[in-house]
Amino acid sequence: MTTAQTSAQTALAQHRITRLATHLPVHRAFHWLHLHQSQLRAWQLEFLAIPAPPFAESARAAWFLAHFAALGLSNVHLDDAGNALGELRAPFIAPLSHAMSGTAAERSGSTPESSTPDPSPPFLLVSAHLDTVFPPGTPTVPTEEGPRILGPGSCDNGAGLTALLALIAALRYAKIAPPIPILFAANVGEEGEGDLRGMRQLFCNGPYRNRIAAAIAIDGSGTPAAVTRALGSRRFRVTISGPGGHSWTDSATPNPITLLSRGITALAGAIPTDSEQPATNGSRTTFSPGLISGGTSINSIPQSATVLLDLRSTDSAQLDRHTQLIHEAFAAVIPVAPGPPNQNPPIKLLIEPIGERPAALLPADSPLLHTLRAVDRHLGIRTELRLGSTDANLPLSLGIPAAAFAAGGAGGGIHTLAEWYDPTGRETALRRILLTLLDLAQTLLP
């Protein structure tokens, strides 16, 4: 797309947003957001008290299912991965295209009798992840300190989940349904070893696969940030095992911890640090051994040792190349000569992939990007496009327009027991997401 074409698309998006923001149903939605901040806070305090550790999000998912139904979503259900889902669609309330036409009947929320819902329309996905990084048994009941909400997961992703409820409630109050249905998801599997399993179910395995035309993920605090560049990652469990033995009498037996350490050291030398990576190639790759375990006592040669590795890059080709380096580095430290006669079993190497997030990028000519910039201009927000690892990684890698939006307010202590969230001012971020999804729904019409 040429500069002139980009400017034309931007101008068109700005015209649409200006017009959209003048309509009565949109004002009613904004009004709800303004008047119900105390309700949002009450919801947030309630669901934060329900633990949602990795792979055990079901109790919090049940809470969201009940609230999705109470707020009036249709087809409320739990999918095979554990995502809590609900749909907002015509004709049970007025489609946005009718509500914007200005007639009294359309503004009242009535639907023309000839309206027939498409049994298999494209969907716009709006999601926020349920899970936290905290293991089972972590106390999660939040406390309050002035405007701040204190507690594990209060910001990541208590902020995003509350925004999800706010958008549903505001749209229902204003009697708005966009031209294509919105699928709301409180999804599982965003954190840690969850490996985006909630998104994989929606985009690759479940009944919504091939039907989601665009996606907005809501994650964390802030207002101007939008993640449009997906940071890729691959995670591995590397285990070296052998016969083990006594530290003195079996000292000739290869030590798995020593071998593992050699492999890690070789990798650290083979993968350039930030300062060593050329600034001109536009990509960055990091390597981190996050957890090492193994052994039974100080005077024993361990029978096994394990390291968890995290490899991240902005470039898919770099992920491929450095994955090969991992295999080569550890294969090189395994003894090739036979061990002692009594060595049984021999030294073994096992490299297991335990997670993958694809690297991707929202194209500069994407309608979603034009819409975002037009909305930000309308609201007086200076757009901050960021790189990150979010639920948006998966749709972006499939060529589906997607971005992760901040939910407003401010937060800190993320992924620690001292985590906090201050919702002050989050109304602007909620308006931003609302205008974006309403305009995006119009641009996605078949």
C-alpha cells in the first residue's frame, strides 16, 4: 500500500469513528461505563477471590459463565479447553447498522421482521485470559488500599477480565449488536506452560475455527498501549540421565549435572547477547535457563538433571535457527565413548518441546490498525504500538487481524504476591476498546 493509499484509509477510518461516536446507542454505552465503575470494582473483587492457577481455571470460568448468562449473552457455554464463552448477536437486539440510521424504531432496539440471522456468520472475538501464574494454594482474596486493589492477579489479568464484563454490560444496556456477532471469551492457558491452549481451541480445534475474522485480547493495565507485534517463544525441557552413583567410588561415571551445565554454557556462548546482536537486522533473540533440578544429595552422582529453557525472538527464522543450536549444544556434551564396564544405563539425552508461541506482526495496512489510530485520535490518545507475548500471538500467526489492548488504570508488581491494580481512569481505555470493536465489526462485514 502506498503512502497516499494509507492516508486515504486513515482518513476514511477517522470519518467512520467521528460518525460512530455521535450516535445515541454509543453514547448510552459510554454513559453506562461512566456510571458503573463501582459495579466493575465489585465484580473484580469477587472473581479475584476465586483461584485460577495454570490448568485449574474451572472455578473462575464457572463464575464468568454465570455472569455472561446474567448479562444476556446467548449460547453461553464452556468449550473443551475450559474457555467460558458467550455470544452477542442480532436479531435479539438492534444491529448497529440499524441503530445508527436514526429512526425511532431502530433506536428503540426493535428488529425488522425480515431480519434472519446467518447460521454461520464470521465472528469478532473479544477475550481476556482467566489464568494467573500463581500455583494452587496461593491466597488470592484481594484487599483494598485507597483506590488500589491488592492481590495476585489483580492486574494480570483482573484488569482485562473486568473490562470484558464492562463491554458486555455497556453493549447490552445500549441495546447494540454489531453487524457481525461478537464472541466473548474468558479464556484459559495464556500464562506460563498454558501454551495458549485456550486460543488454540478457538482458532484451530473447536466449532469457531475458521469463523473468527478478527480478535481483540484485553490484558493488563494502561491506556495507550496496543500489542500488534507478537513475540515468539519456544520452551524446552532438557534432561540428561545416567546410572548415578557414589561421588567417590563412582567418580568416573559421567555426572548429568556437569554435562547439563556444559550444554547451558555452550548455548550462552552461541546465542549472542543483546549488545552483540546487530542492530540493523531488526530482530532480537533471548535465551534463558529458568529452572534447574536434579540430584539427591551432596555426595551422590545424580541419576538425572533437568533444565527448563525459554527461547524468545521477534523473528520466526531465528527461533528455528536457535532451536537447532539447542539440540547441537547438548548433543555435543554427551559422551560418545563407552563408559565404565558396569555403567548401566548409559548416559541419555532427552529434549522435549513444552511450549511454543509463534512470532508474527499485524500488517501496517491492516484495517484494524487504521481503526485503532482513528479511535485514538478521536479520544486524544497517543498510540503506543508494542511488542509482546499475548493471546494475540496465535491469530496473528494465522494471518487473522488481532491486537492486545490495555484495560486502563495502572498496575504494578505483576506476577508477584505484591501485585496491585488501580482502576482510576480506566473509562477512557474502555471507550477505546468499545469504539474499536464496533468499527471493526463494520469493516468485517462479508
